[in-house]
Amino acid sequence: MRIPRPLVYGLLLCGLFVIPSPVDAQVTVFVTPKSPVVRAGATQQFTPYVYLTPNKAVIWTVNGVPGGNATIGTIGADGLYSAPSMPAPVPIVVSAISLAAPAVGAYATVTLLNPQPTITSVAPPIVAPGPFSLIVDGAGFAPGAVVRFGSTTLSTARVSDTRLIASGTIAPVVGRLMAVSVSNPDPGASVSGLAAVAVGPTAPKVSALAAARFLEQVSWGADPASIARVQELGFSAYLDEQFAEAPSTYPEYPSTSTMLLPVQQRFVVNALTGPDQLRQRIAFALGQIFVVSGYKLFTPQMYVPWLRLLSDHAFGTYGDLLTEVTLSPSMGRFLDMVDNEKDNAFLKSAANENYAREILQLFTIGTERLNLDGTVQVGSDGQPLPTYDQAVVAALARAFTGWTFPTSPGATPSKHNPPYYAGRMEPRPVSHDTYEKVILDGDVLPAGQTPEQDLGDALGRIEQHPNVGPFFARRMIQHLVTSNPSPDYVARVAAVFNNNGAGVRGDLRAVIKAIVLDPEARLGDSGYVGPADGHLREPVLFTMALLRALRATSGPTSLLASIISPAGQSLFYPPSVFNYFSPENQLADYGLIAPEFQIFTPSTAVYRANIAFYATFAAQTAGLTMDLSTLDPLAADPPLLVEAVNQALLYGRMPPEMRRTIEAAVGAVTMLSLCTRV
């Protein structure tokens, strides 16, 4: 093959060749590949073919320069071309000149592309939410290269082909990890492999794991923003901030609304996105101690006032809460205190004992006398000492007579008002038993008292009973922290219930702080969790925690409550006054109290996986919106993606074997996706 005339002239001027002789005309040279595309910084092997001469040697040049140079690339005697670190400003011609016939040669035209960028380090390794900047070091950063942070292109300055400086603004993200990559522009646009930067406070007061565990106890679940907030403020200051949050609301529902579905839907919206996470969680726990059910309160008009009551009094005093619960028309209907009449010998009727029995057995003191630490007191015969007997129940039932529904706006009060649930029940002295009543521990309610006096004295005596502190402390610890609190833990919280340090009994704010700031509550913050620590998440809590971790939102017509129900917990529909599960349910084989395991069966366990499926793969069907945009860029790197999921759902506690299994599964899916695209 003949060399182009201009190139021959150039070579002659360099003194490399002589005037071709007739022998040169017999030699032919070819070079392969003819038109390769080579990335800057990469190599390309060229192969010469020399015919009609025994001397097969060639001289390699790049743009007429023997061996080339750093600007246009170099080529060795073996034909291996090394492209420059960046594309040259001129076309690249690689030539092979026959040593036997210097006027004869062949050439290849090289198309140079921008290099494949690579990242070796990113600093800092963690950025705080808000404005930030990154220094990205590596190689192959072409002019016009940009840093991508997740799916966002950052403002990028190119310092050199080995360093970029980028800046932007970031909010807390799912999984706390953001993918960092570098994109080079055309010619040959390409993207680097992934690096990762953590997003969170750079000088946290507590670790991300500790913050997430804390949020498991005081909210509907840890989401990226709340983890960052707890890390920034610390535990106690975060609680103070939550105490000041206004309650999430429920609208006024029309009288034509005859089912609780819209209330369930609003509950889901509040739980997922409401700022008053602590208030909502405490109200839900209180509602599982002071229980009503949609099976009897089946319309929004009946149920919503109850939800508001629990929310409004979640941070007040226990005594006020007990009074409001007792005078709630919703509770009055559920446990038959509303329109409860005094004994009538002529009709052979007696006061209804339903509420009187349950306020003692389930709501306040229980059936057995307790020590401060919640352990049962026993008599000389070794048997538990009872707190009350049937006579006390009958006396309290008489004390609670003479109350009816509130008078609805514009109506005339009557002995038995028609059902109306907004407000307190109203006293009706004509229906009240005015005889003497002997209640707890022989205390006497004197004859002749009004309904208000008897009720106030009875509730005051119950609220002051020494059982209330340990009884309430243990129940709340079980709902928020652990099913098996130690006696010392119960005693510490009960002591705060009895006296908040300022002489106030039943200060719920102080009790909440005592529960979640106790050393026993914080045992797992460093990563270790003992076999008796924690508690099984009930289905509603499990679902909300999963969705909040993935930063989900719910539309006003979500079907999420219906999706949760087959897992064993129908929202607002506990099957009885004993709640969804007993606080004393045991795993006999392990000697542990496990309340939530009472509704954890093989079928409901499997259904939890269905909830996760609906929440992710069928989010729109469930009325949810899922934001996984910060996870999507990590999918190209299975270990990084799995670590982000580990941080989002397990807060860094994923066991090594689980990690290996999931990484292998994710890697298989990634390869299948690539094969499908090919």
C-alpha cells in the first residue's frame, strides 16, 4: 500500500527516507485495524503485514513522529499504541513504514474518545444535609466532566484530569448513602464506576444506629430526616421538640359517612408524614391500654372524638386522662356506662358493671397487688394478694351511674340524650345511685353525693392506688421498648410516675422520658441486642416503619389499612376490650413474655412479606407514593445498594450471611437486566 504523498514529503524532510527505488514498488504493507476507536488513556494494538520482502520490520509513527509523543499518543516497536490522557486537538494517523522499502507503508486513522473516568476517592466521606461540596479524585476527567450525586448533576469545576470539585444541596436520603459518579462528555461520553458518600450530621450527638433505635420507640419509624434530627439534637432535646408539636388532625366527617375507612386513611397519612410522631405513637399505645373498638363504634362520628381525646391528653397527667376516658361518650357506649341507671328493685335491675370491672382489671391497677417494680405481692399462703373483689366492682358500678350522652347542638337536654359523641357525657342525678359505697381498700363514698362527686372521688381513689404506677409503667414499656422489662426498669419508671421530681403524680411527659431514656431502653444503641430485648413489631407498626424508612407518602384514599388487616391487626378493630393481644402472652418454650406473638401465626408471618410487596412493587395500587430515586443509581453496584438498604431498614445491623445472600440475588437481577437490554 502506498503512503499518502503529503506524508512521504514530510518524512523526506525529516531525513528518514531516500528517493524510492524500483525495488520499493514490489513491497506492499497493510495495517490492522484500519479505523479503530480508542479512548484517551487506553491502548490499541496494531498489526503490520509486509509482503514481497523477507524483511518484515516496520517503523511506527504517529502523525509523522517516529514513536509519537505525549500529545498525540505513543507507539512502541511492537505496534502497541498508547493514547494520550486526553484527546489530541488534531486527527491521529498511525503509520507503519517498511524498513526494507522506506517509501512504502500503510496507515490507520484513530478516532480518539474522551477517557473512561475513574474515581479513587471522594472527600469528605460524609456530608451534612444542606449545602455541601465534594473533592473527587481519580483519573480521566475530561474537560466538561461533571459529578453526579445520585441522579442530580452537581455544579462542577475541573481542576485537572485527576481532580474535580463539585457542590450542591442535599436533604436526608433513604439508606443514608448517595451514589457519586463522574460523567465525561462526548466524544465518547462515559460514566465512571460508583463511589458513595454518607448523608448525615458531621458532628452528631448520637450515632445513626442509636437515633434509629430511639425513633423505633418514639415514632412510627425512623425516616432519613428524623434520624438526622435526632443525631443533631440528641434524645432529650428531640423529645422536648416533639412535646411542642401540634397534634395531627382528623376532619369533621359528614353524617352520611357510615364506616371507618376514611378515618383509617387519615390515620395512615398522619402516621407516615405527620410531624407529631411522638404524640401519635403515645396515643396509639394509650389506645391499647384504654381500649375501644370499631366493632361497636363503627362510624367516624363515634370514633374520631376518641382519637382526638387520646391525642390531646397524651402529654398531660394520668389523672386528667383517666377522667376524660371515663367521661368519653365513645367509652361510655363501648363499655355501657352511658345511660347506666341506678339499681331498681321494682324492675329487678342493677347498675351495669362493665366499665367498673374493666377500669380496674385492664385500665389501671390489675387484679393482683404489685410492688413498685411490678412483681406480684403474695400473702402468707404464697398466693397473690387481690386488689379488689366483686363487691368493689358493684360499688364502683353504682358510683358510675347517672351519665348520658352530651346534648347535641340545638337539642333539649333529656334524661337519656340521643347519641352524640363530641364532648363529655353529662350527669343526670335522677339516674344516679346516692347510697353509700365502699370501694377500694375500704374507702367510703358517702351517701347523698352527686354523680360528679362520686365519679371524681372514685377516680381519685383509683388514680392514687399504689398499683397504678407499676401497672401503667410496665404496659407502656411493653408498647414502646421491650416486652420483658426488668423489675428495676419498671421500678425506675413507676417512681417517676409517682413523683416527677416536682411533686406531680402521673406526669406523662416525665414518664415518657423515663421510659425511653432509661439505660435499659438504650441497651441496643451500640449494636448488641439481647435475646429478651425489644418486642415484635405489631402489623400496623411494622408497616408504618417500613414505609417511613422508604420515605413513602399516602394518598387520601389509601387502601393500606385493608392491606394490613390480614396480618392479624385490623386498624381500630381490636376484637375485645382485651386489645389485639394480651400483655401477658408468653412464649412458653423460651420463658418470655411476647404479647404481639399472640397474633403472629404462620399465615400472618407470610402475609408480612405481602405487605412489603404491596408497599414497593404495588405502591400505586395501595394508594402510596414511594420515592426510591436515591437508591436507583446504586443499583449498578449491588454491594452499595445492599448497604443502603441495610442502613435504611436495619440501621447497619445486617448479618454477614444475610448480606452475602442478598448481594448474590441482587447481582443476579442486575445481570439479567443487562442481558435483557442487550
